Amino acid sequence: MKLIAIDNGQGCVQPCAQAVAESKYQPLSRPLFVYVNAAAAARPEVKAFMRFYLAPDNAKYVTKVGYVPLPNSSLVAQASRFEKGVTGSALGGHGAVVGVSLYSFDEKEMDRIRSQLAQ
């Protein structure tokens, strides 16, 4: 696979972690979602995996395999959703949404995005 620059209307942007984190490499970058249904979430091994997956201290593993980790505030917000048993998309089932940043997954920003999507 060959890395390419994209121009989403504001000049060419090279693919890099910073461009992804700043939502400048869109629409070719996007969040990776993990969905766990309520029955699976009750299983101890699934619960342990999700806690590991969402722990800010483990973001180093995400970087190691070539992905860009969510900011700590977003990881904490998503871990809270999991612990509360909230299921479904953080974006309210709207599928792919261009313009969503890695910072879109903290509680305050998710509420703002969901209200915009509802219009």
C-alpha cells in the first residue's frame, strides 16, 4: 500500500499521526469502533479485555501497531460508558461521520455531535 496526501479543501495533507489526531487527514482516517453486546460484556474475560483496551496507560500498544490512540479524556469517557453498561454507538447509530476527531469521544463533545446529527 502506498501512502498518499489528500486535499480536503484546505491544501494537501500528508498522512501522519498528527494529521490524524487533528482531523486533517479526512476522509481517509476514521475511528476504529469495538462493539460489545450486553451479554458479552458481563463475561469476565470480555470485561477484562475492554478495561485493558480503554485504559489510557495502554495507548502505547495502539501506537506500536501503527494506529493513533484516542486522547485520555476520550478513553476515560468510553470506559465510563462501558462500565455503566451503555451499548450502541457513541455517535447514536449514524454510521460514518466525516469530521469526527479523536477528541469527539469525550462526554461533552459526544453530546454536541449527537445534537448536531439529530437536526
